[in-house]
Amino acid sequence: MRDMPGGLPSSIFSGDKDLGPFSASRSAGRNTRWRRGERDARRRAMTEKNISIAIAGHVDHGKTTLVRSLTGVDTDRLTEEKRRGFSIECGVAALDLPSGERVALVDVPGQTRFLKNTIRGLSCVDMAILVVAADDGVMPQTLDHLDILNLLKVRSGFVVLSKADLVDEETLELAGMEIQEMVKGTFLEEKPIVPFSAVNRRGIADIVRHIALEGEDLGGRPCDAPFRLWIDQLRGLPGFGTVVTGTILSGSVSQDDRLCLLPSGKETRARFLEVHHHRVPKAAAGQRVGINLPRVTVKEVGRGMLLCKPGAFAATSLLNGEIRVRSRAAGPLRNRQRVKLHLGTSITNTMVVLMERERLEPGESGLAQLRLAAPVAALPTDPFVVSLLNVHSVIAGGTVLEIPLEKYRRARAAATIPYLKAIQNGNLKSVMDRFFSDHVRNPVCAPDIARRTGFAVQEIGAEIHRRVMSGEMLSFEGRGFMGKGRYQALKEELVKVVEKVLSGNPFQRAVIPDEIRSRLPHGSDKAMVQGMLTELCQEGRLNHADGAYQIPNVSARLSQEQERTVRLLLQYGRELGLVPFCADMFWKFHNKKFNKNEILRLLDFLCAQDRLIRLRNDRFLTPEALEQIKEGVRRIIRNKGRLTLADMKEIVGYGRTVGVPVLDYLDAIGFTRREGNERVLVG
């Protein structure tokens, strides 16, 4: 695909004036072509692996000429590319093999100034053809592109020795020997080196044959996984809106499927699909596809965003991975160095935090955390490339091992580093042990672990089933699984939370569930926490009353000053005897030298411990005084049969104003019952 001057493309893939099925005007002939393309796409989707092949190499070594010779398509379509004579953007052309299979050739820029476009083009390919001019030999970008392909884990391909017509056979042989030396230790070692000439078409048949042979060994991309596509081109088409293009990494997409853009989270749908100039109802993993997105403006989408199935993926600003410095790098990679991270088609300023040493020299590798300036929708096993901030040069690359939940700290090195090494080595048992002991606070399912670690869902599911059957893990009714040891540890943590709250606040008698959850890490599963609290009550380690929890025989210690104030409050209450008192009375009695709010809190505390009785008008009595009042009330009712307010003066020495709250309290606790203006005993 190409962006035309002025920002509008002339086609989804080729850049010509024919807009294919996205054209505003459609003739009967074009409708016929649409239907034929639809049938062809269905047939290919059932019978072929969808392969993308990078055409890489130094500038002016004949990459675009090779693509044109193979396909008849000139991928240099920008006016600026024609004027300068080299590629600026990646170009894509379809090649039909003799078997009937179709592959996509991705012609990447060789000019070092357009390094970011080169990496974008190489990021999603399955195979690579490295083009080296016979008259020039190995050049700087030849080495750069070879290293980038290695870092991006491309494992199939071969070398084309172009411009063979410009040199004699001896020079051609020497150039081949130079290439053999260059590719030692890379994925191209012992791969074919095919001489090619666009003038006399030497080597064309051999190149096509080797593409087919190399393609036979490729496994193809997962079609049963959720749909995922890195956007590498976009444009706005009048009458259609925004169209984005990329290579499908996994899954498939059908017309009208719901889609999500990450990291923005904006949801849309696939209005139309186009594969190599043909409208299709469905596109599958490995195919280059153009997708028309309704209700999405060009400003809301950009190259480097991920288009995916809603809810299947999430963006992150932290990545743990293995990183290797190029052996040809100009210098070391230092701890906490700021670089550019190229992942998929995204480019993000990033800080590299090395976990095991302070620097990595050229050729060395190690574990690192990548702290991104902006979130990216990455997955474990995704390859990446690292370039310097202000220089067009790749310094390192690697693979994402884990999507961490928190920043790496040296204090956690003893747990983090062995865990990452287990992922590196494919040791699922060790990864599961550490995942469920260190990382899990809620029940998790096999897909959750797969997204975090990169292991296959089926492999993880089998291991979970084994552990559930052996009693090592617990199952939570469709919500997921948790290690038994981890579950017990979290229960202990709950007890400590309740104990800490109660011991830290002498005025609090019990803790409500919401307060308990608020003191746990964010996102703790509500149902699981409630289940743990219920179990702890059944075990007698917690008490449950009025919707709150407390630990038996656990109470906080008051400070010396608070203990002194409590003694004075109790003494004041005893001295008043049957007369209720309030905080203001005590405060004034002691010449206002105490903090009134502190007095109120201590009165609440004493009531919670049943050392004072609170009346409805916020006055207080000692339990001893209340018992005296109850005895007097009992005596009068037994003698007279009933109690009136006038009788209260005989019992306590005061009348209506103070007496009514006392009688209301006796009614509330079920000692008396009001009948009109009189009271009788209950029971």
C-alpha cells in the first residue's frame, strides 16, 4: 500500500487509480471481478497457508526490480520515490505460485533514513529474501537488515544475488563466497544463493521454486486464536471513511465482525474487507487485508495501533523480556538507557531496565524490563527491535517473555529472574508453580495465564487439570483456579488485615467487608474474599455480627493519655450516680483542658466495650447506675402494677426531661413496655 501525495491513497494495496471494491462507482464488470475474487479467496482460505515474504537488502540493490520481475507490479508509486529512485514506504505485491497459492511480497526501504518503515515492513513476515547486488557485494544495510530479521525471529528464506548481468562468473562466485561468510550463524546459513538479472530474467524460475520450497516448511499462523492485526497503513476514502491495512497475526475476521482499536479501546466493526484488490467476506491469519472501519476518523487511528477482537487483548506499559545486543552494535546497552522500541508496527520511547547487570556489551544478552512511555498491546513471544533515540541504528532486539503487573525492583530479583528463566526455557511446571505462588490474588483461567506467559492454552489447561485432580489447586465454579497454598496464604492475609484494623483503632469494634477489601490489592475477587471470611468464621478465627467481622479476644491498647481520660470519664460517671452525663458536661467540669472530639471518641469506645450505656440524647450512664434504675422501676411496677413519669422522680430524683430518655432505653432493651403514658414490665 502507498499513501499518495496529499494524504489520500489511490488503492488499498497497490496505489493505482483503481479503488477496487472501495470505489464509489462499480460497473457490472467490477462486480463480476468482486464475485470472482470472493470465490478465489474462499478457495485459498481452505487450501493454503498465507505467507508474507520480506524483500530486504541495501538501497539500490534491486529489491523493487525483483518484485516487479516476479509480479509485474511496481511497488515504488510515490512521486518522491520515482524522483529519488529508491523506496521510502513499504510496498506490497501478490505473487501467484505455480501451485495456485498466493504469497505477499513486502518490499522494504533500504535507505537508513527510513529505518522505522523498514522495521514495520519486516515485523510481520514469515520469510525473507535478502537481495545483494553482485557488483556491490555486502553493504551496511545488507548487514542491518540481516540482523533485524534475526532479531525478529524470521527463520526461513534465501539470498538473491542481483544484477548478475553486470559481472562475470568469477566475480559472481566471489560475491557468493562473501555472502556465505556473512550469513554464518544466521537463519540464512546454508540457504540457497540464487543469481538474478532483471535484464535477461536469469534466476526467475529458481526464485519462484525456492519460495515454494521454503513455504512448504512454514507452519502457518494460528487461525483458531483471537483476531489480531498491527496497522501499518491507513487512509480516508471519500464515501467509505477510514481504511486500515496490515497482516493478520492470528485468527480471522469476517465482514461485520466487531473490532477494537488498542490502546485507545475504541470499538468499531469491519464494514468491508479486501485482500489483494478483491472484496472478500473473510480473511485469515497470514493474509494482508484492508479493512474499512465505520465511525472511526483518520485522527482516531494510526500506524502502530492494534486492531483486534474486543476483550481478547489489553495494552500495557510494562514488558519483561530477553534482550540481545547486536554483535555489530557500536557500543553497549546500559541499564536505564532510553531507546525506541519497535514492536509490531508500533514505535515507543522506552527505558530499558537491565535485571542482572549494569550493561550488555555487543553480542551479549540478558533479562530486562521495558518501561514504555505509552501503552502497547503486546503479547508474550512477540519479538521486538530496539534502536537509538536520535540515530537511525538498531542496537538490540529480543522477545517479550511476560506481561508484568508491577515495576521490577532489585528486592524482587530472587523471585522474578528464576520465573523469567523458566519461561525462557519453556518449563511450564516451574512457571505454573511461581505464577500461582507469587502472581495470583484471584482465580485465573488458562487463557489468562497464556496471555501473561505465552504458553499454549491447551498445555496450561492440561497442567491445571492434573493439579486440581491431585488436590494442589482449587476450582472456583467457572471463575478460574488457584493454588491451594496460595489460597491459604491469602486467608492468613485476611486475618492480619482485620487484626491490623482493630489493633490500630481502639475505637473500632469490628470491620465491615468493604473496608477489608479496600485494604487488599486492587481488584481482589469479591466473591472469593467473602468465601474466605465465611470459612474463617467457621474455623472460629473470626466472629461475624451485624455484617462486620472481629477477631476473638483481640483489642487495641489505648495510649497512656487515653487511658487516663477513660479513668476520669468512668470516675465522673460513678460520681454522678443515677444522673446521665454528656461530653460537654465532662469537658466543662475539667475546665475545657481536654479535646472534645477525643472525649466523644472515647465515649464511643467505652460504649462499644459495654463500660458505659448510651441514651438516645447522647447522654451516658454507668452500667451500675442502670442496674439501680432497673431495680427501682421493677420495685414500683410490682407494687403499683404500672410506672408513670411522676414515679421516676422517686427513683432517680429527676423528672420528665431526663427521665424520658432513660425510660425509652429500658423500652428499647425490652425491660419495659410502654402502654399509653405508663410502663409495665416485659415478661
